[in-house]
Amino acid sequence: MPPTGREVLQGRVQELIDNNPVMVFSKSYCPFCVRVKELFTSMGKEYNALELDQCDDGSSIQEVLHELTGQKTVPNVFVNKKHVGGCDKTLKAYQDGSLEKLFENKISYDYDLIVIGGGSGGLACSKEAASLGKKVMVLDYVVPTPMGTSWGLGGTCVNVGCIPKKLMHQAAILGQSLKDSRKFGWEYDEQVRHNWDTMREQIQNYIGSLNWGYRVSLRDKNVRYENAYGEFVEPHKIKATNRKGKEAFYTAEKFVVATGERPRYLNIPGDKEYCITSDDLFSLPYCPGKTLVVGASYVALECAGFLAGIGMDVTVMVRSIFLRGFDQEMANRAAAYMEIHGVKFIKKFVPTSVEQLEEGTPGKLKVVAKSTESDQVIEGEYNTVLIAVGRDACTRNIGLEKIGVKINERNWKVPVNDEEQTNLPNVYAIGDILDGKLELTPVAIQAGRLLARRLYGGSTAKCDYVNVPTTVFTPMEYGCCGYSEEKAIEIYGEENLEVYHTLFWPLEWTVPSRDNNTCFAKIICNKLDNDRVIGFHVLGPNAGEITQGFGAAMKCGLTKEKLDETIGIHPTCAEVFTTMDVTKSSGGDITQKGC
């Protein structure tokens, strides 16, 4: 016979008592409840509080507690499974020392901390916690892609993201440099061509060395690493399943979820059977040939850019806008540069099916697509179809729902407070799975380290998610920090902003006579705050190297006056930010006539 609703509720209450060292059944408006919670905070003890006035079944829970303890009122306090009582009894137990003795009967766990996810954030957090003397385990398991691709320790950035992306971007830059070199006097007769296999092998060898380095680093820090899939079974207990299906169970006082994201598919016929994603591209064992990239995300444009740069025939199919979430003027300029340099764009279309015409490495695929604005249908043939339409958080199959961790059901991301703590006090989350936070590797690393220092090192420093510099490695790189122009207008109002902008021509590009007045720089200033720079944007070579320094300056409260007072380094691209004098509102000419 299935359990009754009352029995389910009794089990839920008992589970809360059993799995939390301090459990306070409370009401948010109750001053006695507030006093008890303040007591535990002053003692340095973490507690889990269930606010009964904020639960749909709060009155029923209070009835269950009455049956269990004989106490009708809140707060109803339990320490290490033992019923302490209400406010008066808890304060009395504190005063006579019996409350502290209850903490001496601490529940024993296998580990102080278990980190689920061996990416950049998870590794940073685990190593920092271990260096602070804690017993730490890392669980990391890569579910193979539909094409069977998997990889080693280090997460997306190291294996199928930032690192191989930047190296392949560099391969494309070298191709352009070869073309430019003739104008600088270099003469060569040998036929120049790109070898995909050589590039892939060298990059994968480097990534392999990074994977090994991470394992050695964990070992040196005495962090236990298990190549196993982690799934919560209780708030303090996790099941780890290895590649052979062998299960093991581990307990920990605290958990950090750092499982990251994986590419989203289109849910159309043939997508998982015949298409690849960025998870497959960087270790693809053959040259992709004529490629269709579906999407306009930074992953889509970066991959399309370096594929075209090494000689591929590349088409990008765009549903709506470029680089959603980024400054749209900059995004459109970055895409326009790609189009000038050979990348074809099919705008306002989405694929409806992918069919295999020929097998091979690569084979041949037929893509059918429909317009987003009319009934028009088009077809095209490609060797490879790369899907880059976004990424989904890896939170759905790790048992979070079993232990009551809240998830945003719209995007499957995890809401946390400003200390990366979920609604369950012993479970934390960092990295790309956080709801409303930046999906950037350095952000995850910073958040992971600071979290470990707060938990085990007595620190109070929190991760700052504002004014984070980043770069999109499109053929002409786009670096930014702070607000996009659209977001700045939304927050401050257009009348309270001054936007300075200019085109510029890198000196290195003058002799080859290419791409004059395509590089672009822009700053957004808040007139209500001493013309403080709240948005920084640059489109040009080495944009990442330029943006890093200006990101630090913005942390220090950079203003337009301070930029004007700064002497530029000549001749560089970055110096344009020290001489910008044309505002958008003036309508003045921003083209460059000379150096």
C-alpha cells in the first residue's frame, strides 16, 4: 500500500531532522525564531531553517512536529537529531553549556567536501579547500556526445572550449599573416595549405598534457579524484557510478555542484544522428570540409571564423540576432567583418531537418530550412553541420530534486544567494549552472576559490559578478567590460549617458592595405557619476589583451577624464582610448585619416 500524505509529510520532517546538524522549524515574522537563529549565527553554527509561514503545507508540518515532540509552537529546534525545544529552552541550553555538548556529537562524514564536476571552477574550489586542511573528493564524468566524443579532466574550457578555440583561432590568424607577409618582403615559392590533422593532433596533445597536469595537481593537494558520475541520494550522501557501471556511495558535510553546461540540440530529424557540436569539433578526426554552422552565439561565430580562416567553405544560419546579450552594434560589426572575409550568412532561417546523402569522413548532408518570417523553404548540401544554438545546464539528472534543491525550471539553472549557497544550506553551486550569472571560466575559478576560503578559511570575500572583462574570439576579436549600450540605456537612460566612439586602423594592417576603418572602439560614460566609464568595447586585433587592463581600470572607477589624462603607447591599437573625442550625439566623423 502506498504511503498516505500524512506519512509522506512525516518522512519529510524526519529527513530534515536527520540530515541537518541544526534544524530550525521557524516562521519568518516570529521574533523568538529570529532570536534563536541569531544565537546559532553568533555561535558560528550553520543551521537550516524551514519557514512554515512560507510553505503551502506549513500548518500540516507544524501538526506533525506537535505529534513528534509535544510542542505546538515555533521555533522548534533540533541539534544533531536531538530535540532541544523552543526559544526559552534553546537559550537555557546555551547558558548551561548543554547546547554546546550536543555539537560534540557531530555526525561523521567520509569527506568535509565533495565537489561534483572537474571543470575549472570545481578544481579551483577543491584544491583551495584541500590547501586549507579539509578532506576533499572530486567527482568528474563526461557523458559522451551522440557522436561518441569524450575527454579528460579539466572541463569544457580546457577540452572543448577556450583552449582549443583560441589555438584554432591562432591557426587562422597565422594564415592571414602569411598573406600579409609578402607585402613586408617575405618571398616563398612553396604551395601553402593547411593540414587539419596536424593542427588537431598538436592541439589534442597539448590538451592531454593539461589533463595529466590537473590529475597530478589534485594528487599533490591530497584531493581524491574519481572518474565517476555523481548523483545525490540524500542531502549528505551521493552515489558515484563509474564507466563500468560500478556504484559507490560517499557522504560529506558539504557539497559544491560545478557540473557546467553542454551544447543544446535542435530537436529536428537528423540532428543528433548526423550533426556535431563544439564538443566534437576540436577532436574531429577528419577535415570538416564545407560546413554549415547553425546559430549566432559566440561559439557559433568563433567556430565559423576560424574554420573560414583555415580555408573552409563556411555558411552561418542565423535565426534572429548576433551575439545575444552582447552590445549589438559591436556584434553586427564583428559579423560584417566575417562576411567581408568569406563567411556566408543565411539570415532569419532555421533548420527543419538534416538528411545524410553520403557516408564518409566527411560525408554529405542535406539541410532543409524554413524562414522565420515567411513560408519560404530552402535546401543546401554540406559536408558538416555544426550546431551552436546555446548550452543547457547539467542539473537535471544529478538528484538535486531528490534532496530539495530548487532549480529554475525555465532554464534548469540553480538560484543561489550572494555566497553561492542554494536553498539547501550544505549544498553550494558555482560556474555556468548559476542562474543569472556570467558563464565564463575565470568567473567560475574566482567563485570557487573564494567559496572555499569562506567555508574553511574565515574569509568574507565574495565573488564580484559586475565589470567582468571578456573577449569573443571572432576573426576580428571583440573585447568588452561592463554594460552594453542597450543595457546602459535601460538602466541609466539615454539622456544620462555620453558615448564616445571611433574607427581605427592598426598600423600592422596599413602596409598590406587591408580593412581600413573596420576596427572600432567605444566607451559608455555615466554623466551622473563624473563621466565614469560603465561600458568598454573594442573590436580589433588582440582585443583580449587590450580589455584586460581596462577591466582593472574600471574596477578602480575609471572616468573619461582619467582616460584623457593617460598618455597612449604609440603606435598601438589601445591608444585610441586615450584620444577619443567624438561623441555619438555629436554625429561627428569617426573615420581614421592617418596615424
